[in-house]
Amino acid sequence: MKKLLTVSALLLGTAAFAQTSEPVQTAPAPAPVVPAASTPAPTLPKQIHIVVGDFQCGSFRCDGQVLADALTNALMQSGRFAVYERVQLKQGLNEGFIGGADAGTQIQGADVVVVGTVSAFGQDAGGGNACFMGVCLGAKTERITANLRIFDVKSSRIIGTAQVEGLSTGTAGSLNIAGLQLGGSQNTGMDKAIAVMLNDAVQKLTATIPAPYYR
């Protein structure tokens, strides 16, 4: 009887061991989370940091202040230049002169200064009139020519020069009686000539200023 109980106990123990030794199935590990790729910040194009100085004019019709302001606007609208206020240039020059220091160190931000001298402004001498029975018709060409000098703000060293020009041709009419010319209303086209000159200035300044000045 004891042997029978012992055998039964062994059989029950073996069955229990077989049930507990079965492999336990575990849940699959979660997939690793991959961080989303960050969008790089847009890279701003390099520009020339510039301030426009005075324009010197030899004609009473020419206004240097107006031309300097117009070039300032043209450079800014081109997108190739970071343009600084012209008042800062005058203030910096005055502070440098009074303090006895390099004037360029007083102009914050700008690396380049451009100044101009207008050598031609007005009607081109080549334009002519054709008269018949006292009525004169002719082509009127307006011209503006300026010489630009570009120099480094800190060292005052000239880093480039350029000659820029604008032409505009239009027609005009007048009545000539006994040598007296009547009818002064005519479109000179000087505004258009100045616009052409400003565009020429933007292109030549871009090509003339050395690459290290772009930042």
C-alpha cells in the first residue's frame, strides 16, 4: 500500500512539474521611438552692410541729398544690401572728428560707405531740333553721370570705384517766331534717367565690392 501511495505521489509531482515548466509567453517589446527630424532654420542670404554718403553736384538742378536718398532706397529694395540710416554716418563722422579717433569706429553696423560725384546732369548736347515754318520738333536726351567711390568704414581705404550713367530720350516741341521760342512745356525725362542710373549703380556696386564684405 505504501508503495502504491509513493508511486501515485511521484506521478502527481511529475505532472505538476511538467505544468509549471512550460515556457511563459511575454508581451513583445515596444518599438523604439524615433525622434522626428527637426526642420533646419532657413539660411539668410549674405549681404553687404552699407551706408550711403553725400553726393556732390556741380549743377544747380542737381540735388545731392535727393540722389543719396534715392540710392539708399534702391540698394535696400535690391535685397543684396543691408542699408543703414544716413544720419548715423554723419553722426559717426562728427564723433570721430571731435574725439580724435578713427571716424569709422563710430559707425555701428556698416562695413562699407559709398559716396558720389555727379559729373553730368541735364540735357545732352547731342540732342537736336528740326524746324519748319517756325515749328520745331526734336529729340531731347537727358543724361546723368556719377562717379562712385566705395571705401572701408574702419580703415577709410578705397576698395572700389564705378562710373554709373542714366539716359532718357523724349520728344519736345516749340514754336519759333522771329527768333523767339515759345512753348516751354516739355517732358525732360530726367526722372527716368535717374532711375536708369540707380539701377546701374546697384549692379556695379554688387559686382565691384569684394566678396569678403558679404556677411
